[in-house]
Amino acid sequence: MERRADLRKSQKSGQSLDLQSAPKGGSPIDQESQAGLVRMAQQEDILSNRVPGVKFVLIVISARGIVFDPGALRQKVIVSYPDAVVFFQTVLGTTIGMAPPQEVDLIIDLTGPGERQCWFYAKKLRRMARVVIGRNAGFFRKKIYDRVFDEKAIKDSLPVQTLDRERFVQKKLFQLAGVPFLPAGEVSLDQGKSIALELPGMQRF
């Protein structure tokens, strides 16, 4: 627990972690174990963003890049909020599927910078929900939304390709809503040659 707390503290402060560092009184941690601890700390941070008492969720689909289809998004939200009903709208306010109620518990607004949208859409969304999560895009969002992912502040480190950038940012928005995405497995280094060199010679056999 102490190790995971140190990992979360390092992540929030932006400090890099030494993959060969060891816990107090212990031996060095291998890279795979270290990466696992980092993922555990990240998952705990995401789960701490859960909104209590969520029954209705509205997701505003980005027009810039639909990297996750509505079915997949609904499934991910329901895993985190089993009692929730999920609705979808476009950035122009057009309903996709069932129409949402006038009041919802949680809105995840995927509207990105420069996207065409109806007038004062952000304020309308703000009036509809208890908790609204979105991007630093358009008018008012950064001031009136409860949680905002400010991609403009890290624009130099974002992926260059539009779909890759949208995938990264939209995952961050869902994480702010307490909806985790399963981490992809990491390919470790091929140690076949180094292991073979460390084996004893076979001349005596």
C-alpha cells in the first residue's frame, strides 16, 4: 500500500519513476512488476472519480473522430455504473437512439476544440446534470463544467494523428468520470539471446 501511495504521489507531481528502485528494505523491482504497480495506482485513481448515485448518463459524441462506437461506450459505462441508463447526443443536440430525460446525473461531453455546435450548448448541458465532464473547448466549458481535461495545456505531447489524439483524449475524459479502459498489454524485450548466453556450456554433455 505504501508503494502504491508513493507511485500515485509521483504521478500527480509529474516525477518519473526509477524502474530499478526498490522498496525500503527490499530488493530491486523488475520492470514488469513496476509497470503493474503503476497500472494499479492508475486504476485506483480512476475509481476514485466515480460519481455516486448515477442512474442516467448522457454522452455527447465528438464530431471530430468517433473512435469508440456507442455500443462499446455503453458497455464500459454500465460496467462502472451498473444501474445506469446511457443516452447519446451529437454536438448539435440531435438525439441518437432513445431521447434522454430533462435531468440526468452525469454528462460526458466529448466535444472537441473547433467543432461546430449549437449555441450555448455547454450551458444547456450544465443545467441538465449534477456532474458534467468535458474538454477545454468552445465557450464556458472550462469555467462551468465540474471536471475538464485541458488538452490545450499538453498539446505538444498529444499524438499527431487525429484519431490517435481523439482516442487518447476521450479515454482521459472517461477516466475523469470513473470509467476505466482496460490497459493494453506491453510487449517485453526479447531476452532469448541474453538468456542463452548465460546458460552453462554443453560441451560436457
